[in-house]
Amino acid sequence: MIFNSPSSLDKNSGNSRNVSNIVFDEKTFGITQHSLRMLRDALAEKFTHNIAVVEVPTNNLCCGYFIFDLERQNAIWTGDGFRMDRAGEGGAGYRSTEALFDMYGIRVIPWEPINIEEIYLLPKEQVRKVLLNVARKIADELSDGDFSRPVEKKPSYVGCL
């Protein structure tokens, strides 16, 4: 089930990077194929939007991505089904994300590890609150220069030397 819910909780000050909405799907938690689908669909949907993409390690092996939309003031959590060591299915998913980012001309912002594995056991509303709070903390650190519109980037070739 995909959650796309606005929140009236803890409204940030009026900065331009306020995150008032978090979009996520519990099926993406630790699952490569679902995480990759969420990422692909979000990038396609946000192609003309002013976005920033942040890579967040969730443990010593896996990571996920927050996609921040400046105009809509929302964030999408892709799930953390990507293995940073590039091994196995999760590693193939990670290499696929690199190819997508390269094709879209997106510069990924690396972030410090955030252990959010405990949210897998929480009720849905608490999961939303945790992800929204994490997204807001990250968004507060982003600058306007971190955002760009993929549609304005020149396409690049994947795998060329």
C-alpha cells in the first residue's frame, strides 16, 4: 500500500524546502525490485520538477533514496532495497539506480547513515511520522543549489568509456 499523506504535524518554518508530505510504500522496505520501481516511477513523474535526490544508508550494507520536490514540498522514500557493495540482487538494483541517475543527469547527494530498520515493525502511522521527520531534517540541510530539473539536463550515455 502506498502512503501519500499530508501532515499537519510539526510544520516547519516557512523555508522553501519545507516537507509537508511524505510518499512511501511499505512493500519497498528491504525489497530491491519494489524499491527500484518506486525510484523509476518517481523520477519519471518528477522529470519536469525541481528535485534533489539524497542517498541514505540505512545500515552498513543497504541504502535508499529520498527524492525532494521543491514545488510540491514533498518527499518520496524509495525504500532501502539497494546494496551499496553492488553484490547480489540489491547490488544490481544499486547499479540500476546509478544508470538512471546518470541518464537523467541527477547528482545524488550522499548522506550520513540513518538507522531506520526499526520502523519495519511500527504501525503505518508511526512509520509515516518517522520518515517525515527524517525527510524534514535532511531538507533543512539542503540548499537551492542541490535542486535541479532533470528535463533541463543533457542526456548522457550509460557505460561509455
